[in-house]
Amino acid sequence: MLIRDAVDDDAGAIAAIYNDAVANTTAIWNEVTVDAANRIAWMDDRRRLGYPVLVAVDEGDGAVIGYASFGDWRAFDGYRHTVEHSVYVRGDRRGGGIGRTLLVTLADRARALGKHVMVGAIEAGNVASIGLHESLGFQRTGLMPQVGMKFGRWLDLAFLQLILDERPNP
């Protein structure tokens, strides 16, 4: 597996992974699928802000098998050292270390940009994702019951965070 920055030609594969999560999981709380043009616009927005979009590529066939990115936690100046991340792996490749590798690489990229905290907002029933985050040092910091809904049921949102450096002052 190779981790690299996404290019526009990856947009179709990224959209397919995203759309699978929309249709079949509670990892994304959207109900509308997207196309490659939507993902290109999303990648352009991330790049404009100086934020990465990473892809995991199968070295055997060159297929995109996962992607990850982060963006601003909140739009206010006081939060500029905090980012929220997303990591998604193609359905047939989950559980093989791809998400871990993407998340570790993403945290390194956040540190390189001078970010101090990385936040994960995860559907509270997603035991695998929460376990992955905790194994990488993320701490549970909050739970918001019934703040979302999908598939005809309420969803709880768990917050986890990783402090990326030890600096005492911004």
C-alpha cells in the first residue's frame, strides 16, 4: 500500500468509497450521494486551506482503497490549532490496517502544519473506529446522545481527541 496526496483523477474512487459509506453505514450522516465533480470541489477547498487529502493506493492494481483528510474544527480564530479528521476505507478492505496507516500519516501532516489537537467525531456504536482511535492515543472526551439520525434511528456522537504536541502555549 502506498499513501500519497490525492489528485483529481482519484475523485471517482473517493466518491465511490464515500457513497458506499452513505448508503451502507452510519460513518457519514448524509443521505445523498456525490459524484466525482463534488469530490474535486471538496479537494480543491481543502487544498485552498492548505489541508491534505490523502489516498491509500493498492500497489498491486493501483486502486484507491481509502482516503483521509482534515479540516477546521470550527471557523473561529481561537480554534485555528484544532482540526477534525475523516478516514474512510473501501468496504472490502476494512480491518487490514489501511485506516490506521492513513490516520497516523494524517496526524503527522497535522503536526507539520502546527496543529495542536486532532478531533474525531464518531458514531458511538462504531466500536472498530473508536478502538482504532484509542489504540493510537486518542482520548474519549464526550458523548452527545441522539444528535443525529439515519436509517430510521437516533445516533449518538462520540468525540475523541489526540493532543499532537506538548507545547504549553500556542
